[in-house]
Amino acid sequence: VTFTRAATAQMKERIYKALTEEIDKTPDNSHLRQQALILPYAKISTIDGFCNDIVRENFHDIDVLPDYGILDDSQLALMRDDAVSKVMDELYKEKSPEFTELLGIMANGTDDSALTNLICKLHNDSMAFARPEAFLDELVNAYHSKAPLREHVWGKIIINYSDRAIEYCRSLFRKMFELCKDDPIVEEKYGAGIQKASAAFDELAEILKSGSWDEIRNAVCSASVGSFGRLPAHYSSFQSETIKAQKEIISAQLKKLVPLFCASESENEADTAYLRPIAEKLIGAVKRYKEILDEEKRSANSYDFSDICHFALKLLVNFDEDGNAAKTPLAEKFSERFNEILVDEYQDINDLQNTLFWAVSRNEANMFTVGDVKQSIYRFRQAMPEIFLSRRDALDDFETDNYPAKITLDRNFRSRSGVTENVNFLFSQIMSRQMGSVDYNENERLVAAADYEDCDFPEAEMYILGDMDENVGRETEAQFIADKINEILKSGMKVKDKNGYRKASYRDFCILLRSAGGGKAEIYEKVLSANLIPCYVESKSGFFASPEISTMLSLMRITDNPIQDVPLLAVLLSPIFGFTPDELAEMRIDERKKPIYHCIRKAADNGNEKCIGFLKKIDELRMLSATLPCGRFLEEMYEKTGCKAIVSSMPNGSRRKANLNMLVEYAEKYEESGKRGLSGFIRFIDRVQRRNSDLESAADVSEAADVVHIMTIHKSKGLEFPICILADLNAKFNDDYARSVASYHPDLGLCFVCRDSKRKCKYPTVGKVALDLAEKISGRSEEMRVLYVAMTRAKERLICVTRYNNPDKKLAAAGSELGSEKAIMPYALLSKASMADWLLLGFIRHPDAAPLWGENARSSLPSSAHMHFEKIDSISSPEAHESADEEFAPSPEITEEIKKRTEYKYPYSSLAGIMAKVAPSDLEGSEFSTEYFAAEKPQFLSKSGMNPANRGTATHKFMEFFDYKAEHFDVDEQIERMVREHHLTEDEAKILERGKLGEFFKSDIAARIKKSPLLLREKKVTVGVRAGDIYPDIPENTADEMIVVQGYVDCAFEEDGELVIVDYKTDRRTDEDMLKSRYINQLKMYEFALHECTGKKIRGTVIYSFDLGKAIDLD
């Protein structure tokens, strides 16, 4: 099992390829041939797919219907909104003092979204655990602890963090002593002061190790660096300036520690007592939210994959009151069934999934897990890399026969050695257990194993762009990247692919961003496009903002209700109808207070052809929307407005067209959830937009397209590119949690700020500070792993681009922050604000970075790989493109060819609107007619829930599975049997019109069916028919083309050696003549097809109308 469908398909493909290669070597090996044959049946799937299979196969053991649907993100988001709104309504009505205090802390005026978001987040995160309710209960355990604050889980976090800070400061003191040795004057004047300050920090370190909370708090709050002494006037050296900078760094770190100790032991006890009932109230609200959400999902018979995994767990594991897990008999069967369980990407597993694999394994003895903790970057999806770490750490290295064991896969078959060695150089300094969750030692280092020829280009590069604001200089950075891409292509750089070496092209470049939100990716796209570099942004947001979708949504809205000025104007001014502002102004000038639709109507009455055509089109669409399913209606709307042809002619036409197809898919998914109608779908879209959500846009670029890819680092995971450019590295880490009023950590609990109602203010608490620190450490560790993933995507060339307003100052500051140790202390990295800062700290000691320092060269660390460093003060503007103003005489030959091509008429254009495969029901009449449109509100829109389509389907199911061999035709008894045997659902059984069904079985046609020696039901028929026989008006040159007709005959029975067709109809408000005229083409086609398929003569066809209660002979 693995996490994505693409990975499972790739895995099957690679296994099959490996098997066929071995079979080619040993063609007589029957075992290998057998393995290749059974590979399609191997249980290779995603985790979600595996759980889904378990639930589908065993649904009868839990309270789940077998035909459940899977909620997409937008449906789930709206369902969550409804559930949390109900919870909040209950809480507001209850008006408990605990909720009043909770609201006072969380709400911002009348805005309670912070609270509702926290309720949803806590529930969502709890579902990653095998026992969600137990997890929620544990979040408030910290409030019940009687331990002194020093030993309390929150106090430990703050003290450990402070200890790291003080140890970092002590490392800087050690560096100061080294610098003093190189400058006697500095040692004479500063030496004693440095010694005194260092001793004070040694004492502070001892207090942190053994003092009480209040003793530590007093020591930290009163600590200072003091004075080092005074140098001679005008004296300055590299050593003195560095020591001054380091002293400032130490002073700054001390100031940062003081707010962490925001309360004394007694003050914290009072805060905890105040917050305990508030936290318990919040957890109660989360549990209530889960109850309501689960009930809504059951009512809709639709679930998300998290629910499916929990259903699977319920089938496989039982928990006792103490939380101990025991396998069910079904789990034991699975344990015996699987000889080996291979779990890919195990570093991204969570507690729920890990418990599932334990349940189906033989106590994990037959589990083969593959993962790399350094690439665990899905913490926002509740990935828990610590599970993989604990499993890995518990195992010994594999030798010959020790099992279970661990095998280190350190060979890198992707990248050039210059890439891997520089990655090693950086991460051996910055990645550790504390920062990144793993010590980057010899076992973690990459070993280059890819086969490349020597090259004349730098395999790793770092550029520091200067003279710009590091926060807003993306356009300039993007220009530099565009210049670099053109420079590399002009240099003729060759890259290696499976066919050997070739010149680099645009598709070999990938620009990686930490985040594409806020229009960041579009900035790079815009600049590259301005430099005539084809590019593609791997971003699936912006669906609603795309012009083609916003126009279609406006058209849908006015189809549903044309008295809406804004969407109506959008449609009128669109390329579909092509009205101009002047035309609309002219129509509106005398009717300024009337709706625009009224003005259009009036202009049409006065003979305005454009308005007449528009109104005709809208009326046609309104009639279609009343009868067609939503997805089918959209397809008809596209066809009748020609919008697909219009958007295809625009820039990025293929993507725009793909977006239109995506809208159809969303409409079909909406109706799959049991909802119906254009109005409902529009309301669904409106709700998605109101919550500032978006739907996924279509992707239209293939892997072979020659474009520069711009994507997020997360999107790039699992991919590789010859040339990777890491951009926007100066983007600040997300520290929003520190500005929130509530924080929680899965291992440390939940806490808030406190509210002082008298002083009308909020103040921090020890718990909140501790949880913020824990979140900072976990978040920075994740960012470290994200950077590792980004740098290891490159195959041949890795380019890192950073930007600073004053690079020289930044370099000097970075140098001052480094101690004497090879590895950079985790605390120094924690204090950094961006990945660019980490790169600067890590690469500043590279031997090739010496030119960056100028005269003040620093000591470097050894490196076996070259890396190119360059500081660029200003970016030159791109070369101006040649003016396109010069006029050229058109070529007669080209003009003639253009004319020839544009006037060409396709000889088979009459077949373009005819499907190659049709159902007989499609032949009921292709002409648009008002005859078949409802003149009044249909019954399915009433509150009774009697949907004609559902009732018709249920009736056909009943007739298909009715037992004609039964002694008596008892409708109720037959329905009960069909429900038991899952031929009908409970809902379908309820909407069957039993009286009308009973009338059928009293009829002569039912008696004839019972006597028949051969009965066919839902008989599939497929036959080829001349196009001219179906469409008499098409030209002769296309009349002989064959069309496949495929459908299902409701019922056919044998009588005197011939077949009689019976077609069931549930149409209402019809008469015999209407039914005959409506269905004659369809039923004649059934007669022809059934004769062709069976070889038997067709005696006749009978329409049985349940509404009329009678059989009607077609002839």
C-alpha cells in the first residue's frame, strides 16, 4: 500500500517490467510467468482504497449501507459548516458560564470564526488517531496534573527551550575566547569581561538544570551580559567587530527568554484553574460536532476517507476500556491471508493507519516498511514521522539472518555527485533530532550512484541578490531566473535522459516555491512569459476566478433566474453574445430603474434581432434546465452557446476547455450525492464561494510539454528535474500560531490566553507559551524536511536564489552567529525566519564561499564538491525585443494557402453531431420541442420526496427481480424479499406504488409471461444500424456509415416460438396515443436489435403503462 493512485500504478508497472525482463532472461521459468499472469490481481492499492475494499466487502457487520458515496472536499467543507453552525446554535442557546468565557477568549467582537475553526481542526486532527475521543480527552490531562511546574509537561518545554538558548550563548562565548587569542588588544580589554559574563551564563545553565520554576524565572529575568570593557579610541579589527556582534546576539536572546516565564508558580495555578472548565467545554463541543457531522453523513450515505478508515478499523480491532487493542476474527483472517505487507512512504503514516496495519499483519513481523523521515512533509495531513522513527530505532542493522532488521538505502540514483555532496554539506550542519527529527550522520548521507559524464557547468549554485527588499523583490528575482534560464539554454548545456545526452530545453527546468498562494507563482509566470519563456504553473486553485468559469456560472444563474443584473451583464458582454456597452446603455437609457432583463425584452419587442436571439437562447436553456440532470444540462449549454469553441481560441485554450469539463464533473458529483436541479447546484457553488473556498482547476499540460514548470515543493515530491531552481527562499515561515488566542499540540494538550474581564485585556499563560514553542519546534523541523525535499529534486543542476537588501551586512551577521562547532546549534536555526537564512548559515563556511567575504575570509569546512557562489548587486533589464512595427508585404503563396485552408469544408461534417454509439432511448426524438416540458411544478420538487426518476428506477428493479415462479403474486412479500437480498434499498421500497404494481400482476400480459417457457429481463442488445436508417435527412455520402445501437430490453417472453417485447413505462399524465408516438422509434429499434441478437421472430411489442394501468399494443 502507498498514498497515491499514481504511485500504485507506477508500482505495478515497475513490477511487471522487472518480471518481463527476468522472463526474457529465463523464458522457461514457469514461476515467473505465473507471477506475471497474477500481477493484475495483486493487492496493490492506496491506504484509502485498501480500507474501502474492507468496508465494501463487510458492510453488513457495521451500520453502513453498501452503496455509500465518497465526499469530495467541497461537499465535506459545506457539511462541516452546517454541523459546526448547529453546535454553535446549541451553545448560544445554552448560555453556560464556561461557554461565555470561552467565547470571550476566542471571539473578536461578533466574529466567532476562530472558535468554529478550532472545533473543526481539533475534530479533523483527532480522526488521525485510532481512538479519537480518547485523544480529545487527553488534551485536557495537563490541567489535572499536580506536578510542580518544573516537572509539568508545559514547564519542561519552556525550560528545555531556555536551556538550548543558554547553551547557544555559551557556544558564542567559546568563539569569543578563540577570537581573543588572535588579537592581543581585544584579549587585554575584553578578556576579563567575557570571562565574567561567561561564568554568569554557566551559573544560569546550572539553575536551569536544578532550580525550581520560580528560581529559574527570577534568574532569567535578572540575567544580563554586562560590559566587556572599552577598546582604545578608533581601534577596530575583525575580531573586535565580531565580538561586539556576538554580544548583541546574546543580549537579544536573553530578552527573548524573559516573556516565556510569563507567570509564577502560584499565578499559573490560578490560570490553570480558570482555564480547565473552559478547555473541557471546548472538548465537549468538539465531541458534539462529531455526533452531528456523523449523523449528516449517515443521512447522505456519503463519507470521507477518514470515516472509511475508521469503519475498517471497527471491523478489524476492538478496544477495551483501558484502550488495549485486540484483533477481531476478521483481522485474524487477514493476518493469515497476507504473507507480506509492504507499506511505502511509511514516514507519512498516522496512528490510525499504523493500527490498521498492525491488525492485518502478524504482529508486524511480516511488515516491510519503506520510508525516509527526512522527506516527511505532510504534517498538515497529520503525518506522524515519529512512528517510523520508533520502529527504525528499535531494529538492528540487517546482516545475514537477523530479522526483523533495518536496511539503509543510501544510494542516490538520481543526482550528480555535485548535487548530493552539497546537500550533504548543508544538512550535516543544520539537520538534527531537534531540527528535522533525524540526526544527519553517515547513515543519512546521500551516496551518489547515478552514472553521468563529466560536465563543464556548476552542479550546485547559490546566488545572493542585493539592493532589494527581501519581502517584495519577487519580480526582480523572477527576472534574474528568466535571465538564468536563457543563459543556460544559450550555453548549449546537455542533459541526460534515457536515450543519452541532448541539449537542455524548457521542460528540463523546474522552479520550486514553498508556497504558491497569494499570487506568488503568478509573479514568476508573468515575468517568464514576458521574456518569451513558455511556462506552466502547477496550481489547481483559481477555478472560480477563471473567466470561462465565471461566465458559465453567470449564465447558469440567469438561466435559473434572469432578473439578476450583475450576472446578466456579465453574460451579455461576454464573447458568447457579444453585446457592447454602448448597445446596453442605449437600451437602458429610458428604463433606468427597471431590471436589465426588462430592457432586453422591450428591445426585442421593438425588433432588435440581437435581443431576440438572446431571449430565444435563454428560453431554450430554461426549458432544458427543468428536465435534464445538471451535468447533462451543462453539456447542452456548452453545445448551444458554442462556448467551448470560443474558449479554445483564447490563450491557454486547452486549459480553459478542460475547466469547462471540470464544471460538468462537479455537477455530476453534486447529483451523485442525491441532490438535484440547477438551482440546487448554483446554491452549492454560492456556498463554496461564500466560505472563500475554491474548486480544483483542470491541468492541461502533459509531461512532454516543452514548458518550464512552476510548482510548490509539496507538488514536486516524487518528481525529478534536470535543473531545479529554488526560488522565493526568503519567504517567512508561518508563525500565525503565536498570534492566536488558543494553541494545541497533539502530545502536549490544549491551552489559551487568559481574559481579565476587569481590565478588559487578554494575557499569555505558561501553557499557551509552551504550546507555541512546541509548535515552533515542530514547524521548523517540518520546514527543514521541506527544504531537503526541494534540494533533492535536482538531477544535474541545483540553483538556489536568495535576496537581501544589504547582503554584506547579512553575511557579517550570519558569520557572527556561528560558534566553534561543525554542526550549527538547533537554537540558532530556530531563531531564523526563512530557508534563505538557513542556506546562508550552512553554506557560508563552504570553501568556495570565500569570495563572498572579501577581506574578512572566515575558516571553512572541508567539502569534496565544488559549488558556485555569486553576490549580485543589481539585475540588468532583459534585452529589448526587436520592434514588430516594420511592415512586410504578404507572400502570395502563403496568402493562397491560408485561403485554401480556411475555406476547406469537411465532407463528413454531417456526422459531427451524431454519436457513434447510441441507446434506443436516444431516438425518442432529437428535435427540441415544448411538448415534453412541464407546464407546472413537477411532483419531484414537492416536499413528498417522490422523485419520478427514483420511482421509475425502483419500479424497473422490482420488475427485473420479481419471481414469476411464486405460487401467488404477492407484491408486499416480493418487496420484502428483494430488500433482504439487497436488490432494493429501504428508500426504494417505500416509494414503490404497490397498488399499481398489483394491477399489473392481475393483467393478461402478466398471465402470459407466467406461462412462457422463456423469459428475458433487462436483456442487453447491441446491433449495427445504417446512419441513414436512423437519420433519414443526412447526405447520401454518409448514409451508409454504421452506428452502434446498444440498450436493454425491459422484458421479452416467448410465445408460440416467437418473442413478445414488454416495455414498462411510469410516465404520468399521458394517454395511449402520446405513449405510442413518444416511444415508437425506440421500441422499433428494440424489435430489430432483439431479432438480430436472438434470431427469433418478434411477434409484437406491448407498452405497459403503470399510470394508466393497462397494456398497449404498439402495432
